[in-house]
Amino acid sequence: MAPAPSSAAEDAPAGGPPTVAGYFYVGGRYERVADKTVMVGQMFVQSRRPAAVTQPWPVVMVHGISQTGVNFLGTPDGRPGWAQRFVEKGFAVYIVDQVGRGRSGTNPEVYGPYARFSTRALEETYTAQELYDLFPQAKLHTQWPGGPGVQGNAAFDQFFASQVPYLAGAQQTEELVDPALIALLDKIGPAVLVTHGQAGLFGWAVSDARPDLVKAHVAVEPNGPPFFDVRLRGGKDFYEKSGDGRARAYGITRVPLTFDPPVKSPEDLVVMQAKAPAAEGRIRCWLQGEPVRSLPNLARVPAVIVTAEASFRTAVDDCTTAFLAQAGARPDSLKLAEAGLRGNGHMMMLEKNSDAVADALIGWIAARPR
Amino acid sequence: MAPAPSSAAEDAPAGGPPTVAGYFYVGGRYERVADKTVMVGQMFVQSRRPAAVTQPWPVVMVHGISQTGVNFLGTPDGRPGWAQRFVEKGFAVYIVDQVGRGRSGTNPEVYGPYARFSTRALEETYTAQELYDLFPQAKLHTQWPGGPGVQGNAAFDQFFASQVPYLAGAQQTEELVDPALIALLDKIGPAVLVTHGQAGLFGWAVSDARPDLVKAHVAVEPNGPPFFDVRLRGGKDFYEKSGDGRARAYGITRVPLTFDPPVKSPEDLVVMQAKAPAAEGRIRCWLQGEPVRSLPNLARVPAVIVTAEASFRTAVDDCTTAFLAQAGARPDSLKLAEAGLRGNGHMMMLEKNSDAVADALIGWIAARPR
């Protein structure tokens, strides 16, 4: 294997204008493990703020699967990241490392086994989908720095260096991260959540638990579609349902949400699949069948689902929007292509037009319902 | 167990004046592990620099066992950390997470098993030694924020939240971190190393490998004493040799150093123990017996061994100084108590007078041989 270049991202250009930085931990508790008292459930929170905060609410950025807060600190080709862009627009920004990863610390004895992505998995879906063509929008991908993000592409090598093992237990992950994020909001007060991918799960659960503290939820390509996972395989029938049973028992989360009428167990939610996709190149959504239950807490939190043009989520995000709308939560849908931002994949905060994508998010936050 | 307070370190006061921040990864290579291509050996490097860099060399801060770069980002009671202090004095600062931890990513399949500290272990030696009295200087400890650092002390709870599992294999750790630090220096050019505890091991090895790039090595209570580990037990005979055989085969490292005359194997180094301690409350040092070999590369790198008044290393650091002096490297010795800085323990960068300790280091760097 060729060694990963160590100079892909230079320090100086990644800097940008000065900001104020700090950190703290939230959510830990002491627990006896074997013969030792250790800490469990703690989450690292890194903060940056401008000299003068001009926005009413801070932003909490929550990364997705296999990632850490590094996603938001800069791009793998050495440009300033979303954190910097938001700070320049007057936001105080909090960036977490999910419980159990990065500077939050691993703990397999308590949290369970870990898993990791191969280069191939990330190339196929995140950074070089145009070469693998596993979903209808893959060929539209143009925004990875330096061309398709494969081994040997300097930005890919830096990005891949930032990947860390993640908890194999998806349910366990939600049960660990949700309370830590709630502890963070209880500490810092009302805030805007910006979640990416997997972290959408946490964003819905935290919005449900703290509808008065989540002033808005920007769900960037949230984990989905509702209820089931799909495997992408390319071609005309580009997807198939994968796994046994529901991946997300409550539609958009594995943990219970506040439904009305209440549900006693996931089986109370009736699932039906749409007869046809809502548009070409989309999947047939799984939604609630009758009786459709509402999500009254989520209905109180302004939300937007942000979808790139060339992502493996492009074909499924509308199903999450539809599921929420059906339950009375009516999130906005921000399709980057319709805003003139073409060719992005899932890791849009790392791609060539990352600042423009950030500005689109900031524009929505500025205009969102109060 | 009482939950750890989540509000021990506030964001705002931890900030201080604005600085410029960035990051990159160094040292990774692709490797096939089971059925996946993953990255091995990569190290996360976080950078901060002032608007105007006024110092000739950047500083690379390397944390010790069980820690991450978080040690240098702020104190657990919410004050700015050493990184901020150095930046304010005009240094560009690079802060790493050791290979295999934190944002560098764990990898037990390749790196081997991990270990972790209990609260008790850290209280005894790092934060509340005055309550356990396991070494002659323990009772002098006064600098932990909010009194002795035990469970329930808010600063201890934040500090303990920042602990992460570390590689159980000490030799493996050196073999992983040394090349990553060398890759960092090869990338950024000449720099001053500031190492803490365990990281002293890396500092000596990197100085030996790159004597022209390490402009100085500030070894804050480096891993020691030479050759053997000691177990602290309090009382008149407060220590005993622990473990079988040499803990550090080459005296101050487990990896080979450049000796003159050369050594073919560790057994070429003759070890003898001093008949008496050099001072009261010190251990009897293990040093080289005849023929004493020199360390010509280390002799070219200005170094200082920094020792706190009330640390578990206070009794052993002079042995490391003596070992190096005997080999012709003649490091300086900076005893904080003699500089008027009283009552510090090993985690001096987190303690009440952390800025004053940083200033003592900066003073030595300013005056060091060119």
C-alpha cells in the first residue's frame, strides 16, 4: 500500500480568522467495572466562538458514524471548516465527539464491540460514488477535493486518517449519545442542532425530549429511510431492503419517541410501503399506515432536512421528510441542487464548496420559524 | 456513585484571547486487516497559532499515559491551558493525540490490548497524593483546583472524564508514536518538543533520530527512573523496584538509542545502582556502570527536565538527569520549587498555577543554548 501523504492538509490555510476556543465534558457518571472505578457516558465538547457573538442561539454540531468532531474543524484539503464559517457568521459553536469515540474515550467493556469502515465502503458511498455507480445520483458527484476520493487522493487519505471505530450496537449508540446531548443542552441552554447522517437519530430524540431547548434541527442527510435499512446495488432496481425486521423501531429512531396516541411498543406503529416512488431515482418509502400517529413534540421544533445532489441519501431523504410530515412535524426540505449547489456527496462539509453549503444552512437558520 | 458534574469547566473563561486553529494527520499507512483496508499509525495533530508568530520555533506538545491533547487545551476548572499561554507568547503550537488514542483512533486489532487507570490510581499519584502519602513529597501537594483531586471534586471529575484507554504494550507504544512524531517534525521542520510523563520516552527517541530538528526538549517529569520501574508504598523505604527485568532496556527508552561505542543489544549496557540517594527523599539511581557509553545525538539537543515539588516523580527525576549527564547529554534541571512554584503535582498543566508553570518553561526556552 502507498503511504498516506502526511502533508495533505496544511496548517496555515486551515486557520482562517481568529476565534476563541474551549472545551468541557458532559454526561459522565462513575461506575465500577471489574476492579476499577471508571467513568462511563462522558462526552467531549469543544467550543469556538467569535470575539462578538451576534446570533441568538449557539449551534451544536454532531458528527455521524465513524467520524469525530474533526469533520467540522477543517477540510481534508486544508481549508477552514464549518465551525469556522459559523463562527464568522456570529455563532457560538459546540462540537462533540460522540460518547465512546475520539476524545470522549472508548470503553468496549461497557459499551460493547466496535466496528469500522474499510476504504472501499467509504469510497463507494461517501467520496468516490461516481466510480462505483451504486445509486442513481452517484454519477453527479463532482465536489470531492482533487477528484474522486479514493486511496491516494490526498484529501481522501487525510479524511480516512480521521475515521475511528464506532460502536457496533446501533441501539446502544442512541442510548449513550442521546442523554449526553440532553445534558449538553441542559447546561448551555437553547441551541440549534446541526446533525449529520447517523446523528440525525440523536437530533430527533433530543428534539422530542427537549422541544423547548432545541430551537431548530438542521438534519443533514439524516440516518434513514424510516423503519428499514436499504442496501444499494446499482442498476435499475438500485436498492433492496436489508436486515431482518425494522432497523429503526420508531421510524426515525431506535429509542421511543412521544407519539400521540401513545405507543406501548414499536408494533403499535403500522408500517406500509408506498406503491411507487415519489419521483424517479427515489425509493418507495415506508411510512405509517392507519391509524397514523402524530409526533407532537417534534412538531414544535423547526427542522430542515438537507440533501445533497449526488449522495447515497439523495434517494431516501424525502421518505424521512414524508414520515415527519405525516406525523404533523412538517420539516422543511433543503435540496442543495435547487439552491444551485451541485455535485455534492454525503460528506459535504469536507467538499470543495463546503463554505457555500454552510451558508445555505445558515440562511435557513436565519429564516426559520421563531 | 455520584454523577460527575457536567458544568465543572465553563466555556467562556476557558477561551482567552482569540487564536488561529487547524489540524491535520501525520504518519498513517494503509494496511489490510482481516477483510478490510484500514489505516494504521496515523496521528491527529491540532494546531493553534497567534495572529503574529514571534518565536523562532513552534512548540510540539505531547501528552502522557491515559491522556490526550486535551491536557493542553484548558484546565479542568475552566481556565485557558498551556496551548493558549504559549500562543499568547508568540509560539505556534502543535498538540497531538498519541497514535492509537483520542482522535488518532483506536485499533486494538493491530495495536494490541488497551489498559486504563482507575480513579484510585490517579488520586494516589496525580491529583490527591497528600491523602495517600505514598512518597516523601506527597504532603506538599497544594495546587489541585478546589483541594485534593478526588471523586466529587469538580475539577477531578472533569479531568477523569478526559482519561482514555491507552495501549497496554509499552514497547508497542514507543514503536507507534516515535515514527509519527518524526513524521510531524519532517513535515513542520525544526521545533521545540514539550513532553509530559510517558511522552518523555518519545522525546528522547525523536531527539536521537532528528537532533537537527529538535531545537530543544522540555521533558516535564519524564517517564523514569532509568532502567527500572519503581512501586511507591510510602513510609521510610517508600519505594521498591517493580517488574521483572529492565522496564526501559536502553535506560530512558525501550527502543534503541544511538550509543557510542555502539550497543548490539541492551545487555551491552552495564547497569549499577548508586550506593545512596543523592539527597533525602530520593531513590538510589540506576546508572551505567563501566564502560559508560555516551549518547552523542542527545548531547546535541538542548534539554531540560522539569520537576514539580510534590509529584511522584520528584524522587526519581534526578536519576534521569544523572543518566543523561553521565552519557554526555547534560540536560538542565528545572525544579519548580526553586523557581518559587510550590506544591505542584505531576499534572501541573492543569493545576491552579498552570500559567506560572508555563511561563517557567517559556523562560527556559528563551534562554536555552542556540
